[in-house]
Amino acid sequence: MNQYSLRMADRVKAEQELITAVRKATNTDETAPKRKHVRNCIVFTHDFKTSMPVWESMKSQPLKANDVQCFKAIITLHKLIREGHHVTIQEALTQTKFLEDLAHGLGGGVHNGWQNYSVLIRAYINFLLAKLEYHRLHPEFNGMFDYKEYVSLRGTNDPNEGYETIGDLMSLQDRLDEFQKLVFLNLQPASNNNNECRIAALVPLVEESYGIYKFATHMLIAMHQRVDGAEQALEPLRKRYNSQHYALRKFYYECSNLRYLTSLINVPRLPQHPVNLFGDDFVPSPITDRDGSTDGRGASVPALPGASRSTPTIDMEAERRAAETLHRKQEEEQRQQQILIQQQIEVRRRHEEEEQQRQVAIQQQMEQQRMEQQRQLEEQQRMYEEQQRQQKQREQEQLVKLQQEQMQRQVQGRMQELEQQILLMQGQHERDQLTVDQYNKRVAALEDQIRQQQQFQQQQDASKDELIRQLQEQIEQWRQKYETLAKLYAQLRQEHLDLLGKFKQANLKANSAAEVM
């Protein structure tokens, strides 16, 4: 077996293991996708430089039949796009139709109700499509928004391009913030233990948002150092960055209160105030899992300015007042969330009523269409019967007229009939003659083919006989060479034995002489 065959065997085995990993990662249990199964999918893309088998395996799963299974598949795909081989993003851009079909094809699987997964699935897919659209517009980014790799590929020399890049990236961050808020709104009460699957979606969101935050911070610092008049020119981006900083700080604070999430990854801790974009004191570190693995770049949770325990720079009284203010804001936000939940319930109830009314209207419309189709069929049947009656009447009139003409011209008709028969017979004879000629030509062609085949077969037989003769001659030559070598070997062996005996005798004589002396 050659190296290519071994490689193909490894590929087949890896694809079989991949199918198993995808099936286990997207099972119907309302739990988070196992990290080892997701990791197998990611490693496959790096080993074989493609992610298409992962997408094909996803398509083979009954995702539309079960909301939990579909939601876990989207979580897996999000992690795959982030951490997979760089070709994964390019191939994912060809699968947007599949994602759109998932969003539009939800048929009300299990776990229906005001806290079902269908709303989360549609929102999650919309976020993934927005992320893929960003990568389509900015192909220089990898899935994890690595700043160093971006600078090595693109640089930050064009302020206009950097402004547009940061603006689009902040828009993607806003989409992520909207989705994470929806996830928290759909978390069930603390007494219910079915939040694990929903919380699992927050893991890539935390990593994604922090990657965007780090890149935006580095990029804005670089732009402030390069752009003339940055204080005024970059003021809109700076305000937007500060707003997203506080939103992320709140997001990470809420995530840090989820025990299951903190058991999976270290949630970043941002400073109380945004980083000074006119300086260079921002030195973050990436996020790590609780088991020691990194987010794919080999680093850990950031220690941003103002977040270090060993060098506090914030007054304790100010920190206490800020904590009280934050607590009051959180209570107010919880009340607002309760109001939003009630409003959401009411909106969904009205939506269900409107959906029922729309279904009734659709049924009435279908009934009207059925009755209209029935009426049209009956009208077509009556028209068809009328046409048949008129056709039959015309045929009868023509038959009577023909009989009258035949009675008037019986003799002439008979003669014409005989002439027609003669013409038909002549035509048939000519066609038969043509058929015979074609048959003769075909027989001659087949005979020529048979002769050619016989000649070709004879040539092949002759060439095979010649080849056999040559092989026999070569065998005979090799046999003679072998016998010659065998005789030469026997002669040399005998000479070697003779020399060995003489050498022994010489040694004996030498030893005897040495003893005498």
C-alpha cells in the first residue's frame, strides 16, 4: 500500500469519527455540546484543510425536527468558524443558504412555548450570517479577530480603511450584544436546571466579544497615534467604543454570576473605565478554559489596567459607591427585564392569535380556491362534452356526404382505390428494396469488421508469442549467468579454504619457530 492509499485510509477513518462526533455534539439532550466532540470537528479542519465534511454531516442530521438539536448544531458551527482552519470561513460563506433554511424551516419542534429555542435559533443564525458577511467584506480577518495577524497581512496605514473596518466591527459587536441579551431573557428560573444548553451559547459569545474588544482597542490606539487631529476625527468611534466597553462590562458581570459558565471558562474582567486610547498601556491576554486550554491562541484572561488585585488604583469609598450604584442599576434593569418579559409574553400571545387568524384566513382562502377550481373543472367538463357532441355531429354529416358521393361516383372511386393500392404496393416495393440494400451494406460492413478483428487478434497473438519468446530467452540468459556465478562462487570458496589452510600452517610454523627461539 503506497503513501496515497495510507492517506486516504486515514481520511476515511477521520470522516467516520467526524460523523460520530457531529452526531454526539448535536444530540437531543438539553445539555451543552461536549467540548471533545466540538474539538474533534475543529481538529479535522486543521488536519485535512477543509470543513465541508462537517457541513455535510450537519446536513444529514434532522436539525429541523428538534429545536435543541438545531441550537447545539449552531453552537458547534460558531466554534468551528472561530477556531477552525482559515479555509473554514471561505467554505462557510458558501453555506449561508443552509443556515437561512434552518432559520426559516423551524417547524415547531420540542420545547415549544414562550421560552422555546426557535427565537434563539433565528437570532443566533442572524448573528452568524452577520459575522460571515463581515468576513466576506474583510477577508483579511481570521475567525478570532487576531490583531497581530491582521497587522501582518493588512497594516494600519490607511486611516479611511481602518475607520470603516472598526465601524463594521463595532456593528458586529452590537449584534452580538443584542443576541446575548436575548439569551439572558430566555434563561429559565433558577429552580429549573435546563439552562445548560442556553448558557453554552454564551461561551463563544464571550470569546468572540472579547476578541473584538481587544482588536478594536489595539486598532483605535494605533489610529490615534497615526491620524492627525485624531481627537476630533475619531470622536464618533471613541464614543461608540466607550459605550460598548460599559455594555461588555455589564455582560461579563452577568456571565460571572453563572456558575456553570465560570466552570467552563474564565470570564474577562474589564476595568471600570475604558482604556485610554491616546496611550499604549493596553496589554491584554486571551481567555482560557477552566481546564487550562486556551481559546485557540494559547493565552489567558486579560489583566487590563485597573483590574489588578496587587496594584489597586481606585479609592475604596468610590468603589463602594460605584458598587451601590451598579446594584441599583441592576435592580432597575431586572425590573425592566421582568416588564420586557411580560411584554414579550403579551406580544407572543398576540402573535399566536394573529397566526391563528391568519391560518383561518388561509383555510378559507384555500376553500374558496378549491370551490373555484371545482367550478372551473365542471365548466371545462361541460365545454368538453359540447365539443364532443359538435365533433360527432360534424363527423356524421361528413359521413353522409361521403356516402352520397360514393354512390354517385362508385366506379370512379373503385378505380381510384385500385390506383392507390398500386401506388402503395410500388412504394412498399421501393422501401423493401432500400431495406435489402441497407442490409447488404450492413452485412458487408460487419464482415469487414470481423476481418479486421481477426487480423488484430492475430497481430496480438503474434506479439504475445514474440513477447513470450523474448521472456524465455531472458530467462535462459539469467539461468546461464546464475550457473556461471555459482561455479565462480564455488571456485572462490575452494581457493579461500586452501588459503585458509596454508595460513594456518604458516601460523603453526611461525609458532614452532618462536618456541625454538
